[in-house]
Amino acid sequence: MNLNKAMVIGNVVRDPEMRTTPTGHNVTSYSIATNRVWNDTNGQKQERAEFHNIVAWRRLAEISNQYLKKGSKVYIEGRLQTRSWDDPNGVKKYRTEIIAENMIMLDRAGSAPSGGDFNTEQPSMDKTPVVDVNQTSTPKPSSDSSEEEISIEDIPF
């Protein structure tokens, strides 16, 4: 059994850049930063940022390009992929990227154009707004008027 899964929550470092492949597929690339805070052996607070290269394809590429901007907080779920190439001097270069399969924008309502869960696989069946990147409309959450209780999972932030 094998597993290749990456999940990160961080801030977008630079505005996403969308391109179109010769075959007509959209691809968007951007980076996000995750921060780690800890106390060292002397009790001093230490911080370190890690930068992650993100690549989104097709409909998720369009959504990322449209709604994300530098500073946006976002959850990305995907798989790791490393590619290599030779630079003009013949030196082999490597780049590890997260190929995005799911994205949730985490900015508070009103501070970003729109929020939601953008999934490249199957939409979830809970009440979270979901966009299936293979469709053009957002499925409406079920409206069960007999249910008055609000659970913690229903809070969008």
C-alpha cells in the first residue's frame, strides 16, 4: 500500500499565475508559506517559515487564479510530485510541488471575494458549500427546516 498525500494551511506568498498548456488545459502555480513556532532549549521563542510550491490544474486552476491573492489564507490538499530538468548550463535542477486536489479558502467572510471548499474529486455531502471542478454550478446545501441545532462543523471559519 502506498500513500502520497500533502495537507498544508498557510498564506499565499505571491499572486497565482495561470497559463494554458498547448492542449488547452489551464494550470495555475503559486506558493504558500507555513510557519512553525517553538521554544528552543534556552526557552527562547523561535520561528521558521517553509515555502511550498502549489500547482492546480483545470477548473481548480481557474478558481485559484480568480479568488486567491497574495496574503490569502488557504488549506491545500494534494499529492507531492518532483520534476527535474536541465538548466541552460546543463545542470540538473529539481522542484518538488504539491499538485492541488482540494482547496478551502480560510479568509474570513467579507475579506475575500468568496469562500468555500473546492474539491477536484467528489463533492462532500455535508452542508459545506462545495464546488465540483467538473461542474459549473455550486450544489445547494440541504435545507432541513426541522433542524435548529448548529454544530461546530457548520461554522465556516
